[in-house]
Amino acid sequence: MSVLFSPVDLGGVTLPNRIVVSPMCQYSSIDGSAQPWHHVHYGMMAMSGAGLLCFEATHVERDGRITQGCAGMYSDENEAALKPVVDWARAWMPNVKLGIQLGHAGRKASAQRPWKGGGPLTQADAPDLPWTTYSASAVAYDTKWHTPIALDDVGLKRVKRAFVDATLRSLRLGFDVIELHGAHGYLLHQFLSPLSNRRTDAYGGSMEKRRRFPLEVFDAVRKLVPREKALGMRLSATDWVEGGLTVEDTIETARQLRALGCDFVDVSSGGNSPLQKIAVTPGYHVPFAARVRKEAGIKTWAVGVITEPEQAEHIVAAGDADCTAHARAFLLDPRWGWNAAQALGVETPPLPLPAARATTILPFKPRPILAKAAE
């Protein structure tokens, strides 16, 4: 019997299986608002066979977007544009659970799209660029990046309010799961890490003080999210830099999140320093997810080069994580979940007719291209 295809409870939400489509930036929004591409992309991902489909990193402030094409939840227009996309996904797969990742890019905002290099925007790109960026401290991400403004008390209240407002919009849209982005070098991670947080006030210095603002944001959001929904946070387990965030720091953060009512932690790593040294191998985040799960006593998702069904099955069956989350695997094979079920000998409900017509009924074979593309 497959553990991967067994139900799992996240807070008040029961997923039909333990496969998650990870949030994946599409860089296709206009002033934060969804476009026709999002109907196509999320309609397709809704039919992937995953138990949970997480919408891309969606930013709580206009200045908190990573790029000009990133999604937002900071205006009535953003909310209105995303509603038909959510409705579209639910129309194709009424039982699919939908999640959204809310975040703020902090000092990594005002950047080029990846296919344009991903570096900081400059006035050469447009006269009104770059826009002002904010962080825990006035410390640039890298030598050629913008120096952010350190958030003062007014700024801290503004950002917290922005997370609250974005949460309210997300709840109105009917999302089942909300994930706050506290990883990959974005704003909440910037507060957690000593590499980016050089403050000397109540929000900097010791690890306890550095986690204060992320915990305050989580607590403010938790007060709004009803218990029949699920609320979690993505964390970078380590900075992969000497003197940076450690997995022990992250375990304690997860413990304190659990005490505030956190339903799960999505365990990733890195992203806060160009000096990071990461050995990327299949499932390289799994040991971190396993430690957080065991030592913090909280449900976890494992991410990072999990490309094959048997690999995902082993992770959850071994108790290393409660769910496996996948990104490029679903881009390469939009029916990864259904094919995984076939590979593991699991019977699943039939696909909607249009998708069933396009889905092969040949025996599943491992696709080396998945592992190769993720290297």
C-alpha cells in the first residue's frame, strides 16, 4: 500500500495524497495581476494528480515583488484578476486543494526576470527603475545590488499589515492552504539570518530577536486564518555559509511556529548569499526536513530534486517528511501525479475527459530526463 497516496491532514485540510505542486514563479503578471497564461498554467497543474496545488510566490506589496512580472496580492485588481483563475482550476478538478504562497522579496526585489539574467534592475531598463527595496538592515544582497532601506517601526507595521491584507484577499478567493515565504533570501528570511540582519534593536542581534518579526507576521496571519484552513511557512534550513543560519536555528524557529499554531513547515535551504556552497543531489533537503519533523514535532514538506515516484514514496514511508513537493518535475510532466500512481500500482479517480484523451495508457517508465533537468 502506498504511503505517498494516503491522505494527510494539514490543520483543518485533508489532502487526498501527499504530493504537492510547489509554488513556481511564472513572471507573467502585469502589476501583480494574473493574465491568460495563468488560466492555462494552473488549469493544467490542477489536473496533475497532486493532492495540493500551490500558486506561485504572490507578493504582499508592489515594492516587494521580485520582478516586474511577479504575482501580487496587494490590490483589488490583483484579487479580481486571480479569482477566475482559481475558479477555472476548481472547475476542472473540484476536489483539488489549492494553496497560495505569500511573500515579500525584501532586498532581492527590483530584479530582472531569470531569462534576462536575474540581476538587479537599473535605469538602463527604464527611467523609473529600479524601485526602492527594503530589508532588515541596509545590507545589499551582493556587490552590484541595490542597498535596501532598513525597515523602521512604521515600515515594520506597514509590511505586517500588507501580509494581513493579502491573507484576507486570499481567504476571500477561497484558498485552502496559505504558506508564508520565509526562505530563499526573501524578507522574512532576511530577518532570520545574521548575514542580512545587523540590527541592534529588538529585531536583531540574538537568534531570538532575529526571529521576532517573522513570528509576529505569522501570528498576525494565524489570527485570521480559520482552523478549517491550513497555514504554514517555508523556511531555509541553512544559509550554506559559515556564520549564517543553521539547521539548529531553524528547528527552534519551527518549534516556536508550532506553538503559534503553524500546521506545517516547507523545508528548503539557501538563497540569502551569493557565497553559499550547495552540493545539489537528489533529495538534498530531505535530511533537513526529517530533522525539523522529528525535533520540532511539526509536519514537514520535503523539496529539492525529488523526481521519481519511488523516491517520493520512500521519503514519506520512512517518516522523513509528511509530503513531497515538486516543481520542475511537474513542468516536464504535467501528469506526474497520475503517472506516479500508475508506477506505484495505485488506483486513482479518472482524469477529466479532455485530459484522459491526452494521457498515455502505456506502462509508466522512469524518465531520466527529469533527474537530468533538475541537476
